Amino acid sequence: MQRIPTAIWTLTVGVLVTLVAIWVGNHVSLFPEQASAQAPLVDDFFKLMLMIATALFLLVAGTILIFAVQFRRRPGEEGDGVPIEGDFALEAYWTLIPAVIVIVLGVYSVQVFTEMGGFAVGGGGGNHLLMGHQHSATAHLVSDEGESSRPKYGFGGSGEPDVTVTVTGMQYAWIFNYPEGIVSGELHIPVHKTVQLNIKSADVIHSFWVPQFRLKQDAIPGQDTVLRFTATKVGDYPVVCAELCGAYHGAMRTRVHVHTQEDYEKWLAENLAAQNPDMASTVAVNTDHQ
Amino acid sequence: MAQAQIPISHDMSVVPENHPKAWRWYHYFTFNTDHKVIGIQYLVFSFVFYLIGGLMAVVMRTELYTPDPDVIDPNLYNALLTNHGTIMIFGWIVPAAIGGFGNYLVPLMIGARDMAFPRLNALAFWLLPPAGLLLLGSFLFGGAQAGWTAYPPLSLITAPMAQSMWCLSIVLAGTSSILGAVNFIVTMAKLRVPSMPWDKMPLFCWAMLATSILTLLSTPVLAIGLILLLFDINFGTSFYKPDAGGNVIIYQHLFWFYSHPAVYLMILPIFGIMSEVIPVHARKPIFGYRAILSSSMVICFVGLFVWVHHMFTSGTPPWMRMFFTISTLIVAVPTGVKIFSWTATLWGGKIRYTSAMLFAIGLLIMFVVGGLSGVTLGTAPVDVHVHDTYYVVAHFHYVLFGGSVFGLYAGIYHWFPKMTGRMLNETLGKIHFVLTLIGANITFLPMHVLGTQGMPRRVAMYDPQFTTLNQICTIGAFILAFSVVPFLINVIWSWRWGPKAGGNPWQALTLEWTTDSPPLIENWHQLPVLTHGPYDYGKQRAEV
Ligand code: HEM
Ligand SMILES: [Cu+2]
Ligand SMILES: [Cu+2]
């Protein structure tokens, strides 16, 4: 039988690995449904990394296993293997390939991060908005922090957000304060609108996470943070505390309700009527519809 | 080359006739200054703590079999969680890899009679038992509950007494590491046999050198962070108290400035073990000696600039998130170089499937998985989603469990004959390997999915939708717990009755194999002379 040239082997393996990697990238979904404008960015990025990782895993683990079998000591065999100590070209090659992959991923992640608003923290929008509210009738509700520290950390954006909510984490609950004077134990927001959360902590560090939004930001005592996003799908999703905050950390859960614009306005109106604004900052009312 | 400027207790070249040949068992419970005794003290100490930490993990996994906190109280869960993490790091990997293997092997590998400062060495070890007792004793006061990261303000307000004991314990362990690191650097610089130039030093020693440098640069920072925490808890200072002008983020920087490099510090010695075990059992020179040693040094350097990737969702300004994304990704390159070099070492070999080699290959596979998930975590956009979830737990157990447990077992199977003079039973070793490999993957693989789907880490209760995957993880953990049994039987039985090993059962070429097994007290009657490199398999060698 004629020997099959190495080039053909390499090509076949390359094509197969690529196909499997692409298949895995497109069919293995580890993430929950996408419900924010940021989610597809993160997921596409992850998909690319999953493909690369699959390909690398198959190549490296496959090579290890093939070598492990091919070069096993056969019974009765004595002596040593071939004394190869290194190969500069080969070493340079496998330093450069990962370096290139890593640089591509680095650049891509900067781009995704920019689109997610990671660079616009505390930019004109958030600050402007806070000042805007200072002049409005409900100023005391938004700015009850009493300090001028504007958030430096989190995810922001430019321009004014459509909705701003102050989120306070405490052991073991999230409290949401609306500029209109509503206080709620669950987050209600309209779909397709930019929402800015100003996140505070009343005691220890908590972390505001909505898995379906792919966004997370710590609530840090003494330092406000922001999280700006646009929900893209009506529904309700879990709000999870992701930073260890005490014994009942695992029970620090609530929900975010993404409404249509009309439903959201209806919710606002109902709650404005139901709640006494003077008690707003001290009492948390669970405003679920049931 | 100027050698032996540091006087050690005996004549450098010949052991006097009336010298005792070996230590007795009770010497292992004393302040003994022999590096081999200290190495074994470290190994046994750390293995006991591994079992304790593992027991804690099993209790946690049992709790997580159901969504409700029904087996143990959530406070106790957090105490177990905190101490499991702390013990596995400061009581298991660091003492076993650095203290145990480092002390036992470095002097033997470079042809020295002992470490440069034997008393300091013994002192470094004896700081650990009190550290361990403080940690376990803290359970009498409720146990520290703020996680092994101990972020304030949580650590300031829960279980103050236990948290203080925790801080002191880590500071003691850190002091021990610093003393050890100084000793390693001086030993390697000054006590190599005259015939061994730097570039003939075994790669394990290079790894220990990189580790020691990293320890010296980073551990003091952790100590400072923890001492300030101790002051905040007990003496009314307010470094980290936000309502009194303190800053909670500072702590995170101090903590991770140590604790991220600590990950490399744990893994580098294990890479060192890999670089010794693979060539011997594959009968091949290590592929790319220089590439491997320089990648250790690059990891050691770049490792100091990646700590903020633990803080992407915390108080981290945008430019920092990007800087640290890039630097974190860069670490993947030297790590990849090592993996490729070990793989290439297998090529053209005559591989013996000893238990040591099986564990080494198991490590390679586990590490590839952990490394690839590490790349995804290193990029800020994905990390924002999965930070503080089970995805991270999966990742670091692939790296730390895969890295440490597989690597250390590989090392134990490889050097046990040297340490005890007896061979381990290979059949039991293979059963042990299979159970460990299967158990580890059943335990940790599903955790990736749990994390991306929405299960945060450090929780005693979770949403019912995650039940099935959690039950799989728990069953895996039971298998892992059981996997220790054949190992323990093997070690205890073989130590007493195993077949005699002889000086060099694997026909290895590094210097530790040129003396008796176990080595006599001053290691050699006459110091060895290097006649070939550490990995000259398959080459023409002058017989020694
Ligand atoms: C023996 C098998 C092991 C099992 C079944 C196991 C299981 C676990 C579990 C269930 C957690 C808690 C996860 C959470 O709630 O966040 C955990 C945390 C942790 N484990 Fe392990 N583990 C094992 C071995 C190891 C090893 C060998 C290491 C390191 C060398 C290690 C290091 C850690 C660390 C650092 C944490 C984090 C603690 C914290 O969040 O403060 N584990 N492990
Ligand atoms: Cu919380
Ligand atoms: Cu929490």
C-alpha cells in the first residue's frame, strides 16, 4: 500500500477539527436566554472562544493521547527514545500561534467591552441625569446619598437613560427606588429602553447579577456603581446576588420584570397611587401584582 | 565557580564514619534540621490537611445534594467553605509542593548536603502546625465565614474572633513561605555541586527558583493586607470601613496582588514535577529545556500583573479592566509553551505506564481544560457574566485540583521509592488513578454549566432547576473521596512491606538518584560529580 503523504493527513485532521469546533460553537449553548442588548455581544464572543477552545482541546488532547498510545513501551523493548532536545522553529511556531490568538481575543474583548458600555462609566449621561433630578421635585429620593461622589465603576453609556433606578443591596434583599417615588422589592423596567441602575450597598459587598442580561456589578459600600443596559425581551428574570454577603447569600434573590411600555406605565401609575411618597425611603413594599 | 561560601555544619566532601546512617521514626516529630526529614514532615502534614479539607468538601457537596439548606446550617456551610479553600491552598498545595517536594528534592537535585539554612528551614516548617491549629480551632468560635478571600466589610462583622484567628493563621503560613523562599534561593545560588552550571540544573529547581522569587515579592503584601484587617477587627482602626473613611477596594487589591500570583506559585513547582516525571518515564530528553525554564520566569513576571482580573465586576476603572484583560491573556502563552513541550517530549519516546506517568498525563488533560476556560475568564466581557459563579469554581478546580492533586500524586508515585526505599504497588496505583480521573471530571465538569446557567458560588441553597447537575457533582465528590482509599492502603502497606527499591529504580539521570534510597543523612558519602545533563536519555553517557 502506498504511504499517504503527511500533508493530506494534516489537511484532513485540520478540516475535521474545524468542522467539529464550528458545530460545537453553534450547537452547544451554555447560556440562558438572551434578554438584553448586551447579551448577544457576550454570547457571540463566547461562541468564538468556545470554537477556538474546542479546536485546541481536540488538537492538544488528541495529540497527547495519540502519542501516549503510539509511543508506549512494547513488551520486551529496552532502552531510551530518540534524544531530541528541541526545535527552534517548532517552539517559535507554538509560541506565536497562541500569541496571535490571544491578541485577537484581546482586541475583540476591548471592542465588545466598549459596546457594552464598559468605557463610559460615570460619563456625561449618568451624572447629568443625577443633576437633572436634583432640580426635580423628587430630588431627595434619587440623591439621598447626600454626597457628590459620582460612580466611577460599572457599565455606563452616553446621553440620558430613559429610566433610572437606585438599587440598594442589603443583607439579604434588594431595594429599588424609582425617581417617581416608588419603592419596590422587585425591579420593573420597560423593554427596549435604556435603564440605568445606580447601585449602592447598605452593609457589605453584594453583586447585582441578572444571568439573562449577562451583566453583573458589585454593590460596594461607600462607593456607588452603575449598570446601564437595555432589556430586549418581555418577561421576568432572576436577580441574583453573586458576592458572598453572609449566611443567607444564596437566598438573596429577587426578580426583574421587563414590561411593554404600556404595562410599565400602568405599573408606575398603580404604584404611585398606592404608595405614600413620604415613607418611600424607609419601607420596602413588595409590589408584585398578586 | 565560587561555591560553599556559606558554611554548613560538616565537611563538604566526605561524611565521617561514625555518622548515623538514618533517622528513626521519632525524629520526624522533632525540630530536625535535615532537609529530607523536613520535606517528609511537610508532606505528611499537608496530606493530613488535604484529608481534612477534602472532608469539608464532601460535607459541602452533601449539603448541595438538595436545593434547600437542610443538612447543615448556612453559617456552618460558609465556615466549611472558607476553611476548605484556605486549607487546600495554605495547608495542602503550598506546603506539599513547595515545602515537601522542594525541601526534599532541591538539595538532592543540586548535589548539596542540606539547605543553606537548616535551622531556618525547620523553623519554617514548625510555623505550620500552629497555623493549622488556629484554623481548626476557629471552629470553636463559629469559624471564619467570609470565604478564603475574606473581603471586608463582611469579614469585619461576622465571627470576629474566628476571623482574627484565620488572619493570624495565614500570616504564620505566609511567614513560613517567606523563610522557605529565602532558603531555596540561597541554596540554589550557593550550594550546587561545582560541576553543575545553571543550565544543567534540573527544571524542578528552576521552577522552585521562580516560585521563591514570586513568594518574596507577593507574600508580604498579603501579610500587610491581613494585618490591617486584623487591626480593623480588633483595634478600632478603619482602613477598610467605608463609614469611617476606609476603602473596601484597597483590601481587594492587596489581597489579589498576593493571591493571584499565589496561583502560579502553587502551580509552578507542579510544572517542575511534570518536567521531571515525564522525561524519565518517556525515556526522552525534555523537549525545549530553555523554553520551559524561561516560560517559568515569564509566568513569574507576568503573573504579578494580572491580579485585577479578579475584580472586573468590583471597583475597577475601565482602563484597568482592559489592561488586565490583556496581561491575563498573555499568561496563556508561556503556559501553552509548557504544555506543548511536554507533549512533544512524548513523541518518539518509549513510555512506561507507571502510575506516576499516568497521573502526569492526567494532569496534562485536566490542565488543558482548565487553561482553556481560564482564557475565557480572562476576557472582561465574559468574566462579567460568570464571575463568582460555579463556572469559576469549575475552572479553578480543573486548574488547582487537576494541577495539584494529579501533579503531587505523580510526584509521590515517582519519588516514593527514593523517600522510603520501597516501591509502591502499581495495581493499586492504577485503580487510584482511574478513580481520581473519573471522580474529578464527574465532580467538576457539570459545574461549568451550572455557572453559565445562573448558579452563583458560595451558596448553601440554590434554585431547584439546578438540582440534577448538582447531584451529579455530589456523586463525583463521593467517588473522589473514595479514590483516596487505595492510595492510603498502598502507601501504608508499601512503606513497611513494599519491594525494596534500590538507588535508582526508574534509571533516572538527576542527581537524587545517585544515592541510596532512602538517602543517608548527609545525602552522599562523597558528593557526586556531574557527568551528564539531567535529561540526557537516549544519548551516549559516561557510566557513573
Ligand atoms: C477533593 C475534592 C474537592 C471537592 C469535592 C471540592 C469541592 C468544593 C466545593 C463544593 C466548593 C464550594 C464552592 C462554592 O460554594 O463556591 C469548593 C471551594 C473551593 N475549593 Fe474545592 N474541592 C475539592 C478540592 C479542592 C482542591 C484540591 C483545592 C485546591 C488546591 C480546592 C480549592 C478550593 C477553593 C480555593 C475554593 C473556594 C473557597 C471560597 O470560595 O472561599 N478544592 N470546593
Ligand atoms: Cu448579597
Ligand atoms: Cu450575596
